[in-house]
Amino acid sequence: MDFASFREKIAYQPILLGVFALLASGALAWASSATSDAIAAAEAKDLRDSLSEVLPRGFADNDFLKDTLDIERNGKPVTIYLARREGAVIGAIFKLAERGYAADIQVLMAVDAEGRTLGVRVLKHAETPGLGDKIEASKTNWIKSFDGKSLGQPPLESWAVKKDGGIFDQFAGATITPRAVVKTVKGGLEFYAEHRKEILGEKS
């Protein structure tokens, strides 16, 4: 066998593999670029739908996704989606989370300018099906029991499940789950009260 010819064949193989790898990576990059805009648009629509779900219909006239404010809570930024009517801030929407039975429960809540809850929805959880998942609006109306509530109505000591002396129902066999949601909503109202002037754009 011609040694020079053999050596050329050996050198040719990694070059060919390199060319194929380059083409494959280029194709993946193109596919990612081509679909990223569609994915971003779908995510934006889902978020906009979720934000609208916790507000009464026609409550605000602005685009929440483009009207935001970041405020730090426990060392982490919280994005506040501002609800406006004719330019004035009349409410705020934000996401908070507390540990449930299985994992963190992510809650989206809307608050009006006076600090009353306009709507609350659970966005993400890993609670037990048939028990803890009753926090979902599609399962029961329990989550709507927060509508219209504030830090003064009910009194602070009543912001708990009935088992703990509060006013909110718990679920049989799944007290930890509603307890976590109640804590989250109460914490959200306290967070709003603490930063109310900043959120509304009022001068100190």
C-alpha cells in the first residue's frame, strides 16, 4: 500500500467530520433563530393572558408587558406590571412564591391602588393531584376567595386558614398547600403596602 495515499485518507476523515459538524451546528443555529421569535411571541401572549386574567375586564388601558418596574424583595428583583388608566397607575400585578407541600407555588396577584386584591391565580405548582391542586381556578373557586381582600379586611390575625384561626378554607389532607398560598397573598399585600408610593409614582 502506498503510505502517502494512506496518510491522505486518514487526514481526510477528520476534515470531513469537521465539515459535517460545522454544517450541523449551522443548521441548529438557524433553526433556533427561526423559532426564537415565535417562541418569544407565544410566551408574551401567555403572560399577557395571565396578567389580564387577574384584572377585571376593562380595568386598565395600557400594555402591561411594556410598562414595568423592578423592586427588590428579599434580595431578589420582583417585576411589577403597572396597570394604568389614562396614564395614571391604578393597580399593580406581580408574581411571588412560597414553598408548598412539594415545591414552590408561584402566585400571580393584582392589587388596586388602595391595596385591595383584584385577582389571584396560581401560575405554577407541583402539589398533589386531587388534593393540593384545588388551588387552581380551573379546579375550584377557592382562589377567588382572595378577591377584594386587603391587609385590614380581614384583620391581619385572620390571614390564615381556618385550622390556624383564620378565615380561609383548607383542603382535607392538604392543609400545607392553601396555607402557603394564603401566606403568599398576605406577603404580596405587605410588599405592595411597603412600596405603594414608589409603585404609584407618588412623591415621598
